[in-house]
Amino acid sequence: MSELINKQNSTRSKVRRKISKDESSLWWMYIPALSAVSLFIIYPFLNGIQISFTDWDGFSQESNWIGLDQYKRLFSDPLTWLVVRNTLLYGVGSTFLQLTVGLLYALLLNRSIKFKALTRTIIYLPVIISPLIMGYIWVFFFAYQGGALNDVVVWLGFDPINALGNPSVNPWIIVLVNTYQFVGISMIIYLAGLQGISKDYYEAADIDGASAFQQFKKITLPLLMPSITINVVLNLIGGLKLFDVIVSLTGGGPGNASQSMSTFMYTLYFRREDAGYAATQGVLMTFMILAISLAALIYFKRKEVEA
């Protein structure tokens, strides 16, 4: 009996050593990815933090260490709060619309309807277009002179609308264009989540006499929470770092009315030759996106339930 126990213990030890050896060998697989992340993300970010403590113009060979002066300038600059407000609008506004519209599309396409594959393709198609090109496409619609919108407005007998030149309107146009382009991603993620929900839940709810709204509230929404979490985080990050579509639609104007933090950094670095201040804005944007995304991730993760 003791010999049998010893053999079993010996076998277990060999299995543990083999598993430990296999797990340690897997660490070599992480090296290429970690190297790429370190080279293209971590190093530039740390270098940007260093630049934020200087007055470097972005082109000269020399720079002076000025300590926290750029950060003092950051928090006293009224433009900072304008671009932060716009950035939050682009991030939160786009996220809300993509979550809502994407869910409506997914609920529709999860049913048995005609031309479902074609409809799904049409909705997803804008995703594959460059955001820069997408912005230029919509310029032809909203342009003051020769735009399709104003052609219709003038034909109806009204004065033309300068939508892209109106500071109170053009940030919302940017949100709508960004939503139109990327709502297909939210739709696909929702569809995957909906198709993973067992029909047994709905059959049981039908037997209990639950209405369609009650089924959505008590079954669909809770079990779809992992998909909602993914969509919230992806859309927040994408909206908060919005750049291309702003450049092509408004160029950040009129003045700085529609600037995001990304476009403002570009302006500071390449047009004003103020790389130190641009890096400071970049540090603020990075920590803002990190804080908001992590807060959203933690909040929605707590709402998830197991199927």
C-alpha cells in the first residue's frame, strides 16, 4: 500500500514539474509583444513626460528644463478646459449614441428578417473607411456653399445653414459622424452577445407570461452586460482620442471651438512649435482616458451576471 502511495506521489510530482516547465516556457512567447509595447508605447510615453518638463520647440537640438511651469500653464489656460470639454463630449456623446443605436440595430438583426446579411454589411461598411476620408465625405453634405444639406434648405425657401462654422453645432456634428462610422462595431459585438443567450430563458419567460419589455429588462439586458462593457470601453477610448474626423470636418475651428485634446496637441506641436506644452497636454489626455476607461470598466464589470 505504501509503495502504491509513493508511486502516486512520484507521478504527481512529475506532472507538476512538467506543468511548471510548460508554463515557464510560455513566457518566451510574451517577449515579442512586450518588446513592441515597450518600444512603441511605454518608451514614447515616458519620453513625452520628460519633454513636458521642458520648453522644447520640437525641432531644435536644445531644450531647457523648466520644471512644473508647463503644468501651471496647463491649468491656467482657458483653452485647456475648452478642449477637455470637447473631448468629453466626443467620448461620452459618441459612446452613448453608439451603445443605443448599435443595440437597436442588433436587436433588429437578431430577428428573422429579409436581407439581414445585406443590412448588416451596409451598417458595418463605414468602419472600413478611413476616418479622415469619412470626414471629407460629410463635408460635402454640411458645406455652406454647395453642400447637399443647404441645397435642400435653399430649395425649401430658407436661408443656408453654416453648420460647420457654428461653434455650438459643429461639435455635435462630429459626434454624429463618428457614431455613424463606428456604430457597426457596437452592433457586431451586441449581435455576438445576443446569439450567446440561451433561448430557454425566453421560453420560460413566455410561459410565465412576461411581456417583451420585461424579457428585455430582466433577461436580455443583464446577460448582455459583458458586450455592453466591451462597447463602453472601446467607444470611450476611441471617442476621447478622436482626431482624424475633426481635422477633415472642421480643422478644429472656427478658431479652437471644435478642438479635441488630440487636435490641440497637433496644433501646439506643428503649428506653434510648442512641443513641451503639447507633451503636457498629452500627459493630461493619457491620464484622463485611463481614469475614465478604468472607472467605466470597473463599474460595468460589477453589473455583469453569469448566464
